[in-house]
Amino acid sequence: MDDIFKPSPILRPALLPPESVRQGADPEAARPLLKQRALEWLEREDGLPAIGFRIDSPIGLAHEVDWHMHRRAQLICVESGLLTTRTRHGRWSLAPGSAGWMPPAEPHTVTIDGPLRGWGMVLVPSACAGLPTEPCVLGISTLLQAVTLRICDWMPTDTASDRQQHLVEVLLDEIRAAPRQRMHLPMPRDRRLLKIASQLLADPADDRSLAQWAQFAGLSTRSLTRHFREETTLSFAHWRQQARLAEALRQLSEGHAVADIAHGLGFSSSSAFVTVFRRHFGVPPGRYLARSGQGLDPPRGLASPPASG
């Protein structure tokens, strides 16, 4: 999370303790202190059980934030842009209209491609009983959105008022009831299958046949097919297509043309790419990342039931 602060602090000064900015202080000189105090509050296991913050990063991250963890659980909602995270359970892509849940002390990485806007919430471990125990993507209800934005206006304090505690309970109830969305690209555990998956993530356009991939990993075609489905719940062909679509989301967020994306990812034509994209996400590429800004329902995610067949 620390690297997200590099372009500019993502927390509004009003969210920070009042002593962090003295009257008449130079704002630029105070910026490192603001950043340090913000991070301290986000990692504390005491104080308010829920702390919210706005995300407004004008540029993406130059590099992936390497494996790390946080003491508090996180709920990150993307309003515009694209955030990708890796965990031991697989890879998630958060496009506009979706929110990612990360349990306390869960190792993960973070990648941000291009500008990112949204909000985040961190919860103390003691408040997470009954909440998801593994990373996932959650649907955001109107009530959950309203409560989190109200909490974003709170200034971190050592104790919660009765009113604040009541809103935290509503927040927790809404997270428990939130539907899970399929924005997940599961990773195999077998080292031979992981070798294939890693190569496809590095080059999603790699069009080697199933037999060639089996030879690459030292497996029979039959073993590759069977074990890949057992470990990821997806067929090899479906997983490879999901990897390409995840990369397509990243490139769309950076403003690449549909034709260039289709060609670069090995699709036979732009229309073939658009057809596959629409089948999986419910909308064509040009509308996917814009839907949340239009107040529309979020599109379907990777491996969503209607798309996975």
C-alpha cells in the first residue's frame, strides 16, 4: 500500500489526526508526516474498528508492489481504473464497480495500471468474525456504498462513539451479505502446471497447442488436462482465455485501441476479440470500464457463471 502514496497521498488531510498539521505549516513540508501518520493509523489494531479513505492516484505504479501484508483487513472499491492483486489463492482484477476483500495478514501484491480512483476501508482483525476468510471480489450494495463513504469522513480516534459503532455494525452486516463476484484467475499449485501458467501470464498471446504445453512442462496431454481442471476448476483452454481477457482489461485501462489489443493477444480479428469479451463480461470492451461512471450495474467478471459455460 505504501507505494500508492508516491504520486500523492491518497488520504484526504481531514482524515488524519488534527495534530498532524499545525496551523500555518508548509503543506509540502508536512506531506511526509501526513503520509507516515496515515500509514500508522491504517496498520493500528486499536482505535476505530473501521477507517475509510479515498483513493485518487493520478498515475499508475511503475512496478508491482511486492509481496506484503497488513494487520487490518482491507476492502478496496474501484470507481475508475484497474487494480490487480496476486495472492496465494490466485489473481484478481478489480475493474470499476467491484470491490476486493483482503483478510487480515493475507500476503498479496498490488499492480495499478494508469490512474485509479475509488475508496478503501480497513478493519481491525477482531471485527472480521463471519467475514470472508479468503480474498475475494464482492458486489457493493447501495447501503454498503453509502456507509463506507460516511466512514471515509471520520477522523481516526482512539475510541468509537455509539453512532460510529452502530454504522460499523451495519458495514459488517453488509459485507457478510455481499455477493461474491468471479473476477478470479485461480493459479495451480503443481510446479509443472504453475510453470505453464506463469509463462502464459507473462505472454498471454503464446499460442502453443495443448500438446506443446504438455511437452514444455514434462506432462502427458491427458495429465495436463485433468490436473489443470482439478487445481483451477477451469479447463486449460478456458484458463488461457481468462488470462488473455485479464490482460485485455489492463490494456483497455491504459487506453490501448481494441484492434491493437486483439492483435497483440493473438485473436484472429477485432470482431473475434469483441465477441469473446462480450460473452464473458456482458458488454463490449468500449463500455466495460465506463459503466460505473454512468451509474450502471457493474458488468460480469472473469469466469462468471453465465460466461463459463
